[in-house]
Amino acid sequence: MVEVHRLRHGSNAGQPITRRDGLLKVTGMARYAADNHPPGMLHAVIAAARIARGRVAALDVAAARAHPGVVQVMTPGNRPALALHPDDKSVPFSFRMDLLQDDRVRYAGQPIAVVIAETLEAATEGAALLAPRYEAEAVEVTLDAPGAFVPEAVGVGAPPEEHHGDMAAGLAAATRRIEATYETPMQFHNAMEPHGVVAAWDGDALSLDMPTQGFALTQMRLAAMFGIPAEGIHIRSPFLGGGFGSKLLTGPQVLGILAARLVGQPVKLVLTRAQMYGPVTHRAPTRQTLRLGAAADGALTALHHHVRTATSRFDDFIEPAAGASHTLYAAPAIATSYEALRLDTGTPGFMRAPGEASGSLALEVAMDEMAQACGMDPLDFRLRNYAEVEPISGKPFSSKALRDCYAEGAARFGWAGRPLAPRSMRDAEGRLVGWGIGTATFPAMMFQAEARAEIRRDGTGLVETGAHDMGQGAWTAFAQIAAESLGLDIGQVEFRSGRSDLPSAGIAGGSAHTATAGSAIQAAGEQAIARLAELALADPRSPLFGADNIGVVARGGRLVRWDDESRRDSFADILDRAGLESVEGRGNASADAEAASRYAMHSHGAVFAEVTVDPDLGQLRVTRLVGAFAAGRIINPRLVKSQYYGGMIWGVSFALHERAALDHRSGRVMNADLGEYHVPVNADIPSIEAILVEEEDPHVNALGVKGVGEIGITGTAGAVANAIWHATGVRVRRFPVAIEALMG
């Protein structure tokens, strides 16, 4: 076997290269799903339920059909048949869907009909003419509803109760104890690009332009639903205008596919902004109670985290909010538990940092309250309870540079000398100033992926994998990994992705896409280089002939003898002498089960926040954010910082802005638009800084890469909440923070 050495730091991976897709996006040339208009395309519009529970008693289909331009109205009575019932979850990793299977209404915003027309305007007007009549039933949409139960599992199969040590003994041994309850609201993804599809049938072959975070998952679900081969479903999704988990699973876009089958023409269906509040999942509300005990020296003796949350009446997804308490702080006794309610809402699902976002907010505020009870600085208290091994499992961490994150973040922020007492600092205008800290963590996950690499006779390379770019810069990072693995400059490598007919890159979720698909790309490139090396080392005409025991490295379009830089052979010459147009490599990646059984794998970070509060009006502003994060090897520092910024901004949004307001009588979301569902704008985010803390992880995957897309949320929301207490002396436990909470 030829020894091919790997370059870990070169001119591609590790460099802050600007985004390869940037020019396409700023010039409007990037083609999103809804930008496609095949010949003969019709437009479909969903009519959505305005009640949350009951049945549709009547629809004026005749009025809608009579409207000029309307071609067809799809209802439960004429919807094309499916091979699999929409509520069937036999396909792995799928949710129940609302595809006009009957007249029942299970939540407000549920699709109840689809109008298909020659223009979008005609379809919209036709949907309004349906004038549905309902038989409404009483609804439950709050966490105060009766009927709580212990779920069978939380998140993706985790047990609803976990514990380590003796909780009663730990609490009894404590000299200081706190118990507090924290509430987080229902939140919605609100990606810039709404969910949509352009669907066209050719017999049983299906062509789709649609945003998706997982080609193979989507193909598998659609193949089962329509009873057709998965390979006959071709999906194009080169760009996504944000996903955040909502575009991971197939949803109401299937109605557009059904509409295309019904009328026998291509159909485009795109959700309105209001229709994204219901059928495409959301973050469930939580009510979290934490009980902490500590000894006189500040060491935790017990940590109990109980979560009350909600799912829909017809499906199960339980927000795994207590997971952060398993891994962050050392305590001899740790216990987590859940109870859930079935509400008249759409089913919750994966939303950026699912579980960790809401759970870490409660945990970090509770830790701040415990530090206050112990009379300790919040950073010192966290360091006093620093976990050298994962507390719940006892496993060592694959790597953990959290101490460095605390140190570098605190130094950059200027944390030293922070007064313990609240209301101790003011700015030049007399506003109260507060400083807060939050610890960030997110699991380092891996899924399954495949990639193909080719080295061509002209000295260029080609790498293919069905990856997804949701705006995080995947095109660029993957191209960097591809170029590094092939020993070429990035400009010499053609990178193809965004299509389902390419090797599967797995899913873009769980902050695992770069680690997973990137590892497959590297493996494919290394195999291609190994095959090229076999040709060179066996060729007497090559300067590398006979170097089998020495080994070679790929650099600058050449194979170079490891021990002698002067002995080199270009890719083009090797292939030319062999009479080959190219060599190919295939790569696969998946989680290392053996390593996962031995190590706890997480990214870590520390976020420091400064807020100012008007003492008379309660007006609140975040004035500074500094985050320091350790996430293994960094492929592109520019893109990683961008992801950290995005996460930290979302953390501010979590703490101060986002909340879905539900009418308790009708179950409808009353702020289903970006005018009333508040998210931060530029004016809300002044100074923000992200520090990349160096960390090497030899166990997490072949690249040593951990995820960065979600971790920024997990520390920031808590840091902001804690800074508010330090400024005002008011401990807010219901989020987002309201001015009236600060006015006492």
C-alpha cells in the first residue's frame, strides 16, 4: 500500500477565503427554488385553517373554480391517492403531515385545500373565495393545560429521565440551595426563503426544485408516499435561503407535488410568511424548574433540571431542553426529567440548537443565581464547577478548551474587576450597566455521507457530493477541503453539489454538515491521490519510482517525495504516461461508534454580554458581545466567525425579542408576520466579537472538525439575561424579557 501523507495546514483549508457563492447572491444570479419556471407551469396556493381544532364543514369550491384563471381546486375529495398515509411514520426520521387526508383540523394554519391557477393572483383570489365554514371545538394552547404525561423519548430517542448520583443526599449536603422556574415561548424559524416547491411529473419520474436540508431523507419519504423508486425523484436545491431545521423534513411542499399530479402540469407552490407559522414545525415552549445545591466553598452538590414542554395532539417531538445539564458542570448528583402536554398546535421540531438553546438559557441563569447565593463572581463559580469529564456519563472529553475560552473571552471583554453587586455601574448618560456571562456548548455530531473525487489529465480536479448550502458557506468550505485533499489550488477544483443525483452528503443539520460531508470529501480526495501515487511509484519513468516505503505528499498539482522535495511528478505527467484521462476516488464518512463510546464530544465557548438599562423607562439595549469558542479544526475562519455572529445574534433575539403570541380562544398565532414577530435588526446589535480559540481534537472525526452553527445561541441568551440582573437587580425568569418586568 502506497503511503500518502496528509497535509493538515495548507493554502486552502484553514484560510479565510471569501465565499464562492457571494457574487452570485449579491448580483441576483443565485437560483433559488421559486426562481424556476418550467414551460406550462401553474401556481398553487394553500387555503389554511382559521381554527385550531374541529372540522371543515363546507368549502365553496364552485365559487373558486368559477374565478377567472383558476384551473382546479384540490380538496380531500379529489386529492390524488397516496401509497402511504400521511400519518404513517414507518419511514425513519419522519413526521406526520397534513395532506388533505380528511376534513379534520388539528391546528390553526393547517392546509385545508389547494387552489391551482394560471397566475399567483388568480390562485390567491380563488383560495379566498372558498369561504370555509367550520365546526370548531375548544382548544388548549398553553403549558397550563391539563393532561401532562411522561413521554417515551425526547429529542431523537433520548430517555425522558436520566440521573447520576444521589439527588436527595446531594441536596441535603448543600449549605446553599436555589429553586427557580424559567419559561421560554413558542418560536418560529422564519428563514428568509419560505418553504416551496416547483414540481413536474413525467410518468412516475418526479423532478423537484425545492429547498431541503437532506436529499436522501426527502427522496426516501416521497418515494414511500407516492409508491415510486427513490432514484426516480430528482431534486435540485443548490441554494437555501435559511433552514434552521425547518427544511430538514418534508412538509406542505408535498401538496404542490400532489397538485402537479392532479393537473398533469408543472406546479409551483410557495408558502406565504403567515403560512410558515404552523405546518413547518417550531420551537416548543418550555417551563423549566432547576434545583441547585452548593457547599460552602461553592462546589455544586446537586443539579436537578425538570422540563415541562408541549407537542401536538397528533405527533411526538419533545424539546430536549435538559440536555445541557448533562455535560457542563461537575456535580456528584445530576438528574433530568420531562413531562409533556398535547396541544392544538402544529408539531414542534428541530429549530437551531434544539433543546440546548432553551435549556442552556435556564441553566445559565440558574448558575448565575447560585453564584449570587454563594457570594461568588459568576465566572469564578463556573470555574469552581468546571467539568473535567462529562458529568452525566463520566466519559472524558475528546477535547475541551473551555478554560481557554473563559480566559480569552474575559480578557478581551475586560471582565476583571466586575463588581459583584447589581446596580453598581452606570455609563456617562446615567444608564445602568450590567455584565453577564454564559457558557456555550453543543454536541459534536456526525452523520453519514459519500463523495466522489476525480483528478483529470489537465491537472485539474472535480469533487462531487450532494451537499446543502443554507447560507453558512458550505460551498466554500467544502471546496477548500476538496482542494486540500487533492493537493490543488482551490481555483483548479470544480466542486459540484446541490443535486440529489450526486453522492449523498447526508443532512445539513446538527452543526454536523462540514464534519460529515467534509470527511467524505477528504476521504475521496485521498483515495484519488493514492491511486495516482500507485501509478507514479510503479512507473520507472517517474521521478518517484520505487519510493513505496518513503511515501509521497500531494502539493501544488504534484506528488512530492516525503523525504526529498526535489523528487516530484505532476498529476498531468503521471496520467499522460499512463494513458489515462483521469483517476477517481470514492469516500465515505460516518460516526465512529467506538470513539463515541469512549469520549464525550462537544464544542464549547463562553459569551460575555454588556447591557444598558434606562433606570426610569426600563429601556434596554445590548451594547457589547464577546464570544470565545473552541470547535476543533477551523476550515475557514471568516465563515466560522460569520456563523458565531449569527448564533450570538439569535441568542440576543431569544433573550429579548422572539415570541409567538397565541390567541387562547382560537389557537391562532396573532403575530404571524415579521412586523409583529420581532427579530433583531442591525440597530439592535452594536459591538459583537467572536474569538476563535485553538483546539485540536484527534477523536471527533478524520478532519478534527466540530460544528459551529448553533453553539453561539447557547451561551448568548443566558449572558444577556445575567447582564440584565447585574444592571438592574431584577432577576427575569420569563423570556423574552419585557420592559414591564424591569419596571417592578
